[in-house]
Amino acid sequence: LDLGRFKQAIEEALRGRLWEPPSREGRPYLYTGLIYQVLSASSGKKELDEYLKIIVNKLFNRGVGHLEGEPYSGAFMLELGMIQEFKKQAEKVVNYLNPLGEVVVLDPITYRLLTTTFAENFGLKVNVRMYHELLNEKPDFLGCKLGGKCCGGHLYFLAPTIALSMSKEVGFKKGKVICPLGWLNLRRVSEVEILGA
Amino acid sequence: LELNELLKLAEEWARREEVYELIKNANVRSEERIIKIKERFKEIESMRREVIEIKERVIANLDYWVEEAKRGLEAKGFQVHFAENAEDARRKFKEIVGDNKVMASKSLTAWEVGINEFENVFETDIGMFILSILKDSPVHNTAPAIHLSRRDALNALKKIGVEVESDDPKDLVRAIASYLREKYCETEYGMVGANAVATEGAVVNVEGEGNVRLVASLSKTLIVVGGIEKIVPTVVDAVKTSLIQAAFAGRYPIQINVIAGPTATSDIERILVRGAQGPHEVHMILIDNGRRRVVNTSLKEFLKCVRCGRCLLNCPVWQRFPKWGEVYRGPMGIGWNGIVKGREAMIVQQSLCTRCEKCKEVCPMEINIVGSFERAMLEA
């Protein structure tokens, strides 16, 4: 685990080229928030990329719209104390997403960021759904952002020993999760797969 | 602390699995007690709601209530001192006590401003006493030495030459109580904290050990240290606020101590004599230290905190890193360090928050801890 690589991945995500959002077509759009790109700082990059491809294809087959050149959500910038940069990014994300009506996200961290931090502080108004709702599949482990136990994934990069201890405490041995970060953390102690992949 | 230092410290603590086990077990015991208390004493729920309303009313007009408190306390014979910041509070404390030994009951506010660092301050709370021997710092509002084992307590007592039969907690407590009992009479100075300060002219404290009453009764000069957020309008409000703190810390009913100025008697010819068997002088140091600065920010939410410490016990991060936070620990400590240490301290401390919001689920004051500190970070 490398905090430096994690920060670097965030900075790269911030530099990503922002495209114009498509015009609203009355369907949900997949907003990844580039979470998989940021998490690629971990050793699980190859597997994460594979999982992402499978999930994304399933969602596109169900009519979810594609967002080319979407902005990075700003996930973990607050935790890292990048406050001013986060505020700028949040405004960018909200302006980008608000015209879309409904977005589908791939992880509970982006879900919470949009539905809580952005909705309460930056005026985000789009409807936000977790991807598994569209796939009609149920995860075996929800995670704390969706009302379940805290698996520690949130601290995977910042405090790996705390994250590991929390993953053990969950007592989850085998099954499907919906959070790539939860997957990264829980795979250290359990047999886990990302739901839909 | 810088972020890197905090993360390093977090990793060190997380490797101490025995500490996590101690805290986890304590949390289970505490949670069981709180559930039973809430089931048995149905009035707690309505009282809790009432205390939220009282706190919000005071915080909305804090300057006014500070003046009211000053007036009410002085009318009851308190000598009121207002401390703008930590240094001011330490200076006022030193002016009152000089180099005299001061018997102190646990006060996180005194800890916040550094009063406990004076060599003449002698801790009487059992947890704080053990910590003071080990030169360690408190990790929790109501259970300051929760990260220490009975073995640690035994070793601490050995350091000061106190004989104990075994490391059974009963033996340890008896030995400490017996050791402390002799110390109370060595000085005429005492210091207590404040669970609540009534503008009608009284300070209310709840306690389990009996040391608050001993300090408050045996001192001739008593100093009360309290943050201005502890102010509530009436004595009844103060009792309710204190009881809620106790109930959600897992103790109810509990001993209550009400200090209403210097002691007095009119037993001889009904002539009032101030200064009877208890304190002859009572000083109240009302501490601001950043509190008024935040009343128009999102951090004002934290001023409602009654310091029961339940959010810490329920926090998966604090359970593994009990020294998470420089002065105030854990989830409530993020906001509180923002108040008393400043924005940067808050920004560093929150980096370890998983945003699981387990803290919000258990807070009796319904403080939206994560939402409030995130909003506060975005406000500047």
C-alpha cells in the first residue's frame, strides 16, 4: 500500500479532460467518478479493471448512458485535507451532473459523496442510484455507507492496519460486495468478489 | 500533528490488538448498561429531547447566557473569572492557587486548557490518577484510562510504592481509594469540572466515584472549571443535562453534586455566616477558548455535546486508535479540536474518519457529527 501513489492517482484524476455532458435523454447515466482510476494505485489494479469492464457492459446493456470525459468525483480529497481543490472540483461535478436527471454509481463512497456532501453543500439535485439496483442482484455485504457494518475499506490507503483489523471484525468469509474499496480490503481476509462482475 | 504523523501513530496503535480487545469488551459492557437504562427509565427519552432544546436555545444566544451565568453565579457568592483562551485560564487558575497543592476531580475542560499539567494538581479520579502516574493522557471523556489494563494499573501503583493484594480491579480500586483518602486533607484547595452551569447560580456534576463530592466538600478554596457551552438557564436544566450525560455513559441513577457557591450557615441566632464546613471561596473559571468563535459556523453543533463519550465507544476507528485526536478524541473530538485547537487540527483528525456515521446513530444530542465537520471544513 502506498499513500504517495494514492495521492498521485487523485492528482492524475483531477487533471483528466472534462467533456461536455450529453443532453438529457430521460435515462440514467453511469457516473463512475473515476473511483476505479483512483483505486488503481493499489496492487489490485488488473482485477479491478476487469471487474469494471464487466459491470459497465452489463449496465450499458440495460440502457444506462455513457459519460465520456466525466469529472473525478473528488473522493478522498477531503480526507487528505485538499479542501480548496475539493470545493472547486465539487462545483465542477455538480454543474456537470445536475442536468442529467439521474446517475448510477459504482461504489458506496461516490454514492455518499453525491447524496450527502454534494447534495447538502453544493446543491446537487440528480437522483443517485447504486448500480446493483439496476442489475437486480443483491450483495452479500452492504458496507457502512449503505447501512451495513463498516468494513474498513475507506481506510485501506490511509491506515491499512486499522482497515485490516476492521475487515477481520466484519466476520465476512465469502461472497459478493458492491464496493471496490471494500473488495480491496476484505480480500485480505475473505474470499470476495465484486457483485455483477 | 501533521497528517503523516497521525497516520503513523494510527498504525502503531492498530497493531496493539490487546488495547482493541480491552476497548471492545468495555464497549459491550457499556452498551448493555445503556440499553437497560433506557428500557427501565422511560423518562430519559423525553429528558434527552428537552436537553437538546435547552442546549440549542443557549447556543443560539450564547453571549447573553454567559452574562446571565456571570450574574447568577456572583449572586450566589461565586467569584467568576472569564478566560478567553487556554493561557488565560491557566493564568487565572495559577493566580488563585499559587503553588498550593490542588486536589482535582476529572475535567476534560481543565485538560483542554492545560491546567492538569501544573505539578501541584493532583488527580483524584481513579482513571486520571493512574494516567498521571504513568505520564499518560486520557483517551475518553468518561473512561479516561479505558486503554489500560489491570496490569498497567498495578504497575502504576508499584511505581509510587502502593501495595496491592492482586491485580483484581476491586483490590486496585480499594488501594487507590485508600491512598487518595489521605491526600484530601493535605490541602485546602480543590478543583472540579462542570457537567452543567446554571445561570441561576449553581454548578452540577455527576459522578460515580465520590471524589467530586470529597473535593467539593473538603476544600476551603474550590475552583470550578467549565466551558461556556455548559451554561443552561436553570438548576433543573443543569440536573437534566447532567443526568443525560450519565445515562448515555451507562450510569443511571447516579450521584449528583450541586455546588451553589460558598457554604454557609445561620444556625447560630439565624445570623448568616458564609464559609461553614465546606468551601469558603468558590471560583468559577468560565472558559471560551474558541467556543464563541464558532457559534455562527457548523461547528456550533458540537457545542451541544454533553461529553458522554458514546460516539467514541461506537466508532470503529477510535476503538483501534484511542489516541485519535490531540485534546478531544474520536468523532466528537474532530469538531471539538476544530473549536479549541483550530481548523487545521480538525482537518488532520478527520482524515481517519470512515464516514460510517456510527457516531451519529448513538449521539443523545443527535449531533450530525460527520455532516457538521465536513460543512465546517467547506465553510472557510
